[in-house]
Amino acid sequence: MLLELVKEELRITWDDEDTRLISMIERAKASLNKLMGIELDYEKPGPAQDLLLARCRYDYNNALEYFEQNFAREILRLQLQVAAEGMSADGSA
């Protein structure tokens, strides 16, 4: 499913780049999971999926060095959401 979403985001209708795109998706997941400190669910619509698609777009267009800078607010917002959910889950606060 993520491959199809990334292809749609990048307006790619051919299959020649699937291997490259799958690699981008895996790198994006690893990077975002590291930033958040947990493994996120990218299959359901929401901020995590949005960030994954954006990071793949930046990676595909050779502009990855700008991703964290340009999406700092969204990254911070998701980090805070993850932290708040973690506190709720363990009964704190």
C-alpha cells in the first residue's frame, strides 16, 4: 500500500522504479522512527504517513537535506503527540 501512495505522491505511473521507491520508503521509515523514538504506523492516514510521503518526495527529488528543516513543525508536533500518547498509555499524567 505504501508503494502505491508514494507513486501517487510522485505522480509515477510506471513500475521501473519500484525497487528504488521501496528502498526510499524503508529509509524514510527508519529515519522517522529514529526521530520519534518509536516505530510508527505508516499504513493509516495521518501525520506519520504524511511525513513519510513528504520525505520520500524530498528523497526522490534529491533534496533530502532540506526535509527536516522544512518539516520541523510537523516533526515536533508528531513527537509531542507520540509522547502524550505514551504518557496516557502507561497511566502517567
